[in-house]
Amino acid sequence: MNLQWFPGHMAKTRRMMTEQLGLIDIVVELLDARLPVSSQNPEINTIVGSKPRLIILNKADLADEEINRKWVEYFKKKGIEAVLLDSVHAKNLNFIADKIRNVLKDKLEKQAEKGMVGRSVKVMVVGIPNVGKSSFINKFAGRASAVTGDRPGVTRGKQWIRLKNGIELLDTPGILWPKFEDEQTGLNLAYVGSIKDEIIDVETLACKLLEFLNGTYKAELCARYKLDDTDGLAGYELLELIGKKRGFVISGGEIDLLRAANIVLDEFRMCRIGRISLETPDVEEEINA
Ligand SMILES: Nc1nc2c(ncn2[C@@H]2O[C@H](COP(=O)(O)OP(=O)(O)OP(=O)(O)O)[C@@H](O)[C@H]2O)c(=O)[nH]1
Ligand SMILES: [Mg+2]
């Protein structure tokens, strides 16, 4: 992921998306279930406007199950439909088509009353880089779908994928920019690997993650690295302990902290430490819905 968002780039994306919005019935917004706030575009409401929206909390397989449920509840209270999804392992995504129809129920009923039947529902998928847009589109479209080709009036190069269930999907997702202002947002996105590690050095990143884990997922952390008394330990102390446990020793008996840091980040991203959510609706109330 090498995307750099500059003001000009953002304006262009916003413009493109606004153009395409005219053609679609519903926006499917992908958020990372582990960090729904940090993985949301800060201007999503302005961009999407009054278009119906379905939120997919993707990568739900990597997130804390209890917190997943809380997020779904949270969105429900805000009057917005949100579904949990694992775009990689899900067998079929027919239930997403049902959810889409459900969100559009009133509109579809009105169309039916007017005798407008058989019209396809046009869907655009949006989300920040690495959230799983391509995985979702491929799985949702499935093998049996056909690319319908350019349509008149559609931005050149844009293709619609016609699904068997009367849904048409814009084959290129809208790539949105994440929030940058807030340091914690940057850290959260870096932990999960959605922005480059280089924004902050790997050791510091791992230390900050370890401190979070030691506060919120202590049992999982201790189990994974066979630690027992981690109360009040600083990130660097945790990293050193982990390096020691793993035998990452360099010349002179020093611990290879960089190696330990990379291992911690890799294992976190591969869900080896456990299913971990970085944000919960209890403390995060600033989502756009
Ligand atoms: N475990 C898990 N991994 C997922 C899921 N969805 C996507 N991934 C993984 O996340 C990574 C990014 O997925 P993509 O589908 O390429 O994401 P994208 O939004 O298209 O990314 P860009 O094209 O870079 O904007 C890949 O390694 C996927 O295998 C999911 O639901 N669960
Ligand atoms: Mg992609």
C-alpha cells in the first residue's frame, strides 16, 4: 500500500465518487471490524450524502467476538444496518444481497407499486486501503457473475458486474482516505498493517501495541508469550521479555528487540495472539452514521 493522500488527491476522489453516486442505489461501506472508527473516512457522511448505506464490519474473524456484537448493536441504535463479515473465508455472500434489499425495502416496494419490476440494484463498495474491498467484491460477485461492460453515461472504464440475484456491482471500489489528524488512529492503522510501518519505527509501534494488549488483552498476551507478571510493565520491558523468551539474543547477550518487535506485529496481524479489537463502542462514539 503506497497511497499518499494529498489535498488534491482527496478532492479528485471526492469528485469521482460524487459523480458515481448518481448512478448507484446503495453504498456498501467497508470498515475494519477491529477498528471501525479509525478505518472510517472522516468525510463519509458528506461524500455519501443521503444515499442508503450498508456497513460491513469486515475482517470480523480477526476481531473480538463480543465487541463485534457490540458494534452491530451500536450501529443498529444509530439506525444503520451493519453486518459482520469475513470476506476471505465466507462460503457465500447471499445474505449480503438480502441485507442490501432490506435497506432498500421502501424504495423497492415503491418501484414495484409503479410497476417497475426487474430493475437491478446498483451497488458501490467504498473503503480505505487494505480494508478488504477487492476480497469482498470478488467473493460477492462469485464465479457465476459476468462483467457487463461499459454502459453509456458511465465514467469510461467503469464496469458493472451483474450478479445473478439482480444486483449490479461497480467493479472498481471507491478508495477513501483514512483519518490522519489523530495519532491513535495512525497507530491503530499501523498495528493492523493498513498503513506502512515506516510512519513510526517498528520497535516503538510494537511497544505501544504491547502496552495496549497488556491493558486490555492481558490473558491472551501472557498466554501467547508465556509471561506471568506483566502488571505495570512498560512496552519496552514487555518487548524485552518476549525477546528473551523466544531466545532472540544477539552478541553480548543483548536482546534483538527489532526481531521481537517484528514477531509481535506479525503474530498480532495473523491473529496468533487472539481475536483482538482495538476500538469498542463504549469509548468510541464518534462514528459517522
Ligand atoms: N482475515 C481476513 N482477511 C481479510 C478479509 N478481507 C480481506 N482480507 C485480507 O486483507 C488484505 C487486503 O485485502 P484487499 O481485498 O486486497 O483489500 P482492498 O481494500 O482491496 O485493498 P486496496 O486495493 O489496497 O485498497 C488481503 O491480504 C486480504 O486477504 C477478511 O474478512 N478476513
Ligand atoms: Mg483492492
